[in-house]
Amino acid sequence: MTGNRKIILEAYRDLKNKIAGSSSQSLRDSLKRYNNSVIFSYKYCPDLNEKPSAMLAAKAVVAAENQDKSEEIYQSLAGNPQEFTEEMVFNVVESKGLNMEQFKVDFRSPQTNERILRDIEDAKSCGLHVFPGLTINGFPYNGTWDDYSLFDAIEKSGGKKINKAIESFFDWGASAAAVLIIATIAALIMVNSGFQEVYEHWRHLNFGSTLGNESFILPLEIWINDFFMAIFFLMIGLEIKKEVLNGELSDVKRAAMPIIGAIGGMIIPALLFGLVNVGASTSNGWGIPMATDIAFTLGLMALLGNRVPIALKIFISALAVADDLGAIVVIALFYGHGFHILPFIGAILVTGLMFLLNRRKVFNISVYIFLGIILWYFTFESGLHATLAGVITAILIPIRENADLALIAEQINITFNREIKKIQDVNNPQKTIGYQSIEILKQAVERLREPSDYLMHSLEKMVNFLILPLFAFFNTGILLSGSEISFSDPGNLGILLGLVVGKPLGIVGACWIAAKTKIAQLSQEINWIQLIGASALAGVGFTMSIVVAASAFSGDSLTSAKISILVASTISALIGLSVLRFMNQK
């Protein structure tokens, strides 16, 4: 059972959605199996915004606790659609045989009022949003309300603190950036502390499959950089599609300024790099400083919390999405490796099939994922950048119209009521829910899931906390001791100037011209100094810049480019954070 641990189980009620008293008593009886190791209590959280008079009912229920009549009062008052009055509440209480003199003293006691307000705050602090709701040792219980599920959660409550800490870290806005930093530092430490051979051995481990005389085997580094990063680009593609259809990029007026800023933030860095590298062997790297690492940029802004205006976060989010779209186009058009016609034709055919399925409104995500993997293979073999397959798959996953939530809820309600009647029928030996009803519920859940949005959120944690850290780890293991790098060399200087100077210059310059010519308007909540700070943060190229660098360079040139990207991204981060902090203090 629970051993010697004391488990605190609390049920929060809002007096709007009432649960039958028989259910309450059943729960109390079931908890007796724990021999007082589970401490059970009720808390009351009336919705004072929707129904201010509900405070009177809550006070009545709490005041009745001193006479062991709170459950009776709750059952009489909860779920009442009418506005409560003190007279009405007192009449109900008196009809239940309470000592009215004592009740009125308890009802008007400041402690009763404070208790309810404290219960409301407790519900907010532990993250409860739906009432009635349960917490186990202060953590919300989101499972089903049947005894088996609840008792299973009680038995496992010891691990809740660890789980909550992990969830809190994942929900922290800067967590993705923190994990990327940790992965980068780990790679640098490993390579520069005598384990370079182990690191290189890991990078070149071969994985794949063999079928007859045909084999497809690639080093781990290629799997990460081409296959895993295609999943990253799938998520980015889904995010871009969402923003274009329903988000910040869907409205021309709202989208104009961040798109203009993104274009300026791509053109100026590329031009600076090109000017420095005219005639140099590194001229092919002009796409490196064009990129913005959306995870790092937004993560660093999250470190400043509410010191960054919401409007600025939205602006930079939209800008970063538009920047990612530009980076995808650049990678697809300019950073492939050779070209092979037969696999390309295969990629075209698979894309055509996905397009037909999209037009026929086939919403099964598994079909698109399966075809997306085949598309990735053909794209990789054709010589185009394999991550393009992720973007194409994202575009071709269909968007489903919003479901009629009220109608589906009614369907579920009818289904459950029918099953409850069957179970309660003494002449019916079948006491489990029918297969057809389960199918109806399953289809209802599937209908409520928008395929693209559901897939994007499903991929988010895997991309941010597995794929990108793996990419960072296996692409930033640079041997610093003995490395000869000159930041005055054209390639390195171009990256530094492009990210540190070109990014903020291009973004702010393009936005300033757009505002002066009245092509677009900057939000009144954002001042130009704040925009400079955020634009400097956009100079954190990191992941996206390394993707381009790995396609443009190899050998020593690639190593130098990676070092330059790390240095430039660090400088951009420090400048951006300093400017935004300075503005806040001022």
C-alpha cells in the first residue's frame, strides 16, 4: 500500500457541477482500505466571476462543517442555477436541522471567508482548471475517477515530485535552449578532454538495413543531420503552415512587418558575407548567417520573463517562422549534393500521391508519415537536401475544419447514458461498455484532434529535447587545443559580421524603412531599442546556421565555420540580453 507515508487527497468543488452524494460516500468508503494513511478533505472554489453569489453557498457549506452537515448542505445548494441570497441559503440550512445560532456565527466568521479564498488560490497554484477536481499531495490528478485508476495514482504518488519537476522544466520557456547549451558544452568537453577518438567513433558508427544485394547503411552523423533533422523540419513546416493559415502570418497587416524584418534579416547578412568573401573559396557559405535559431532566440527571451513585452515576443516568433521558411528555401535550392534523376522522379511520384490523399481528405497521419519516410529516401538519393522531405510532408498533411464540440459532447453523453442503463439493468449480464460505444468514443476523440496541430505538438518535445540536442552534440565537438583559426579569414569574418551586425541591421533597417514609407506599422507596445535587442538575439544562428555550414563546407573549413557560428551566436545573445535588460531597468 502506501507504507508509512501520509497521502493528502483533496477534492475541489465549485458548487456549479455537482457530483451525487452517493459517489462521495462511495469514495470515502473505498479510502478506508488505506487505514487512515490517506487524509481526504474537500475544498470549495466558487466561480466568483461567473456567479458572485456562489460565495454565499460556499460559506454555508464550510460553516456547516462544524456541525457535520456540510455534505447535506452541499447537495442541497450545488448545481442551483439561481442566484443565491442570504435568506435563501439560511432557509435551506434551517430545513436540515442545524443549530442556526451557531451556524450564523460560523457563516459570518472572517475565517470562513479566508478559508474559501485560500482554497481558490490553492486550486490556481496547483494548476487545477476543471471542477470538481482532485489533487494528490498537491499535484493535479488528471486520470479517470474510477476507484482503480485513483488508487493506482495514490500508490504511485511518491514519484509525483520528480515527475512534476521534469514537467516544470519542459514547460519552462528557456528549457530547449538550456538543453542545447548543455549538449554543446558536453561535446566540447568530451573532445577536448582526451575522448576525441570515442566521439569520432560514435559519429561514424554505421546503421542501416540490407535487403538481398541492396543495402542502405549510413553513419550516425548522417542519420542525425539528414533523417532526424528532417523530423525537425517537419515540425517547423507544420508551425509555418499553422501561422500562415491561422496565426500571426495569416493577417496581411499583422504579418507585413515581421516578414519584412525577416527578409531584411536574411538579405543583409548574406550581402555582408558575400562582400567579405568575393573570390574566396568560402563564398559558398553566404547562407550561413541568414539563419535564426528559433529555439535559442525564444528561449533567451524567456529568460527575461515578463520584462519582454508580449507584442515583442509575438513579433519575433512570427519573424523567426518567416526566417525559417526562407532558410528552408535557400537550403533546398542551393545546398543539395549533386542530382540523380531516377530518385527525383520517385520523390515526385510520392509527393503526387500525398497531394491526391490531401485532396481526398484522408486525415490518417500514419499514412503521411509512412509516405514521408519513402519521400525522404528518394530525396536523399536524388541529391537534394533530405530535410526538404519533412517540409513537403508538413505542407501536404491536410487541415481539418474545427469539430462541432457541442454536438460531439451531446453524442458522447447519449452514448454514456445508454451504456449506464445497460449496466444498471439487472436482466443484462453484460456489465462492460460495448465495443460499438468504445468505437464512437474513439472516433469522437480523433475528430477533436486537428491532424497537423496534433502532430506538431506530439513532435515538439522529441525535437526540442532529443533531436536538436543530438544534432548539437554531434556537430559541435570541435578540438579547440591546437586549432588554428583566424577570425580575419573571409569565411569566419563573414559569419561574424553577418550574424552579429547583419542580422540586427537588416531586421531593424527593413522595419524602419517599412514604417517610414507606411508599408507596415510596428506595434505601439514595441519601441525601437527593444526591437534592436530582439533583433540582436535573432543573430543566434546556431542550429540552422550549422545545418547550412555542414552543406556548404567540409574538413577544416567546416570546423572553422562552426567555431565562428558558436562565437557569433554567443556575442549576439549577450548583446541582445544586455539591451533588453537595460531597457527594462531604464
